[in-house]
Amino acid sequence: MESVLGRYKNLIVLVAVLFAQVLGLAVQVKRTTDTDSSRLIRVWAVSAITPIEKVLVWVETGAGNLWHNYFYLRGVRAENRELKQQIERLRLDQIRLNEDAAQARRLQVLLGFKEQFVSQTMAAQVIGSGGSEQSRIVYIDKGEHDGIKADMAVITVNGIVGKVLKVFRSSSQVLLIDDQSSGVGAILEKSRLQGIVRGTSAGEVVLEKVMNDEAVQAGDIVRTSGGDRIFPKGMPVGVVTRVSNGTGSDLFLNIRVRPAASLSKLEEVLVVTKVVEKEPTPSEAGPVRAADILAQRLPSVPDKPATADSNPPNDGAKAAPAAPQPKSPDKNALPSTPQPNAAKAQDGAATPVRKPGTVASPKPGASGTVLPKSEPAPTAPAALRPATEQKPAPPPVKVSDPSPAPKPRQTTPPPASPQPSKPQDGPQ
């Protein structure tokens, strides 16, 4: 080592002197840029350190991305699965709410309920406030000249603010809902309990006239009920923040409400100048009509039963016997047996009795007369029968089949009965 320093002593001294001179020049010389001037040594130092800093930043960024995109996301799959299930539940709830809303709209159409709609508003700017802490009022730059009237509702996009108390020519005075003398008809969105929203001396908003036995929870939304005839129904009033029981003999709950609109930071408001009350029409409720709604709830009407005239039976033999009615002569009907007179009925001849459903057979008689086949009935002596006894003639048999009548066949006549003392003129 000593030999190297002794051998290159002059060269080392020269390099050291040159380095010191360059360093001194770098400290003394300044580099002027468009923004500012800096010394040359600072420029050299920054140029030498910048690559190293870039490498360090790249390594740090890569390590951070690796941690957040891989190791830190180990539970993302389970969380994603839970979120998907929650989305499915929300979709089912949305479908149910849509059906309930559609049913409510149909019932409104059916019953003819009236609804209030804000049809016209006027924008106004707050130009002043009340002079004391107890009076919660503000002034707006719209007045009688602009069509503003007393008791008009003042709202914002978040909720109701108050009502117009006094009207001047070019300005108006608005009473806020947190004033002691204010009152707004309100209803809880979830339980549908009605009450009155008032202000207190401390600047709070409370919901009054709700009984102690009612279930009211913090977080319930309060909306206007429309009972005060100033604010339309359904507008947001605020959210319940605290619920406590009344003290002593008080029968009502103490309910604190946080207003939906920021009453201490009012700059622009809307004055409701026109509210329209109208009945919903079927076109607004959809294609369902009131008659269709009634038809769905009424029992169905049974079909009209088929009558005998509309559907006649094909088989005349199996049809039920109807009441005797005069009918037109039919060529297919068999002629009835000639009825003997009262004098000839006293003889001992038996009256033929035809069984229902039997086919008539020819029998000697008058020309062109076909007597029905019958069985001989037991006869009684003429002396034991009343003189006025008369057998009714059998009704004609109507053949529904248009086929030709059966060909008569030869039969032997039944044995003759004992002849009476008086000869018989009629057929045997």
C-alpha cells in the first residue's frame, strides 16, 4: 500500500486538487431555468439519486399491489357470495313491493281515492333570518308581486322547511318547522302512526300525540300526512333519533326527530304555489280495469245447462216420457187401436195390453190397421163389471228411426173367449 501511494503520489494529489476545483465550481455556478435557479451541485446530486429512488418506488408499488391484490383478498370469494345472496333477496323484495304498489294503485282506481300532486313551484332565495333565537323564521326574496300567498308550503329537495307566514310586496316571511308555534301533520312510514311535528324552545323537532303503548323505534322515517292541508301527503319530514316514555301521567311518547332538510343552512328553497288533487285514472294504473278487478273477486257464473230441445236424444225408446202435447201426424207413427163405444165395452172381449218397448205385430182387423202385439188379459164376467168401464187406448208409439217398418208376419189368432149372450160386432 505504501509503495502505491509513494509511486502515484503526484497523480493522486493532482486528482484531488481537480476534484476540489470542480466541486468548488459546482457550488459557485448556478443553473438558471424557467422557474428558478439552482446550483450545479444540486443538479448533479438529483440526477445521481433519481434512478435509485425510481427503483425503490417501483419495488414498493409492486409489493403493495401484490399484497392488496392477492394476500389481502383471500376472503373476497366468500364476501362476493354473500353479496350475491343479498342481491337476490333485494330483488325478491323489489318484486313484492312492485306488486304491492300495483295493487295499491288498482285499489285507488277502484275506490276513487284522491291524490295530491305538486304541480307548480317557485324558486326563492333566503335573504334573512329572525332576530332572536326563539323565533325560527327566515325571509325569502319572493312576495305578493310574485304570486306568493300565506300558508304556502316551503320545501327543499331533501324535505319540508316550513310555511309562508306573512307576505309582503317583494318578500315573504317563512315559519320553520322547528319553531314553537309551528305544526305539521305527520305519519310514521313503517307503523303508519299519526302525530304532530312541532318545534321546541331549544330548537329541536319532536313528534307529539303518539301513545305510550305504540312501538316506535329510532331510525323510523317521518313523512307528512296531508291532514294540515298545507303540505302534500308523503313528503319527507325527518328521521326519529330518540324515543322515551312520558314522565308522570303523560300518556304520550317523547319522540325526537332530526329534520330531513338542514334548517340552519338554508340558501335556496322552493315555494309550492299549486297543488292538484285528482283521482287516478285506469291509464295511470296500467291496463287493468275496474271491471276486471271486480270480476276477479266475484264468483264465476256457471254455464247455462243444455235443454232437451237443443240436444234431442238419438234413441226414441230410451227417452224419458214427456207431458202429452198435441203433435203433427207422423208417417212413422203407428195408428192406435180403434176405441169401442161404451155399449160394446160391456162384452167379454179382453182389451189388449201392450208392454212398453214391444214391437207391434200385425193382427187381423180393419183394412190398413196394424194392431200391437199384446198378451191376453184375464177377463171378468160382464155382469161383475160396471157398465161404464172403458179401457183407455194405448198412446201411439213414435219411432225415431227412419228405417222402414218391419214386414208383417203371419201369426195365429189367440183362442176365442167365451161368447156372451149378445153377438159382438167388433173385431175379436
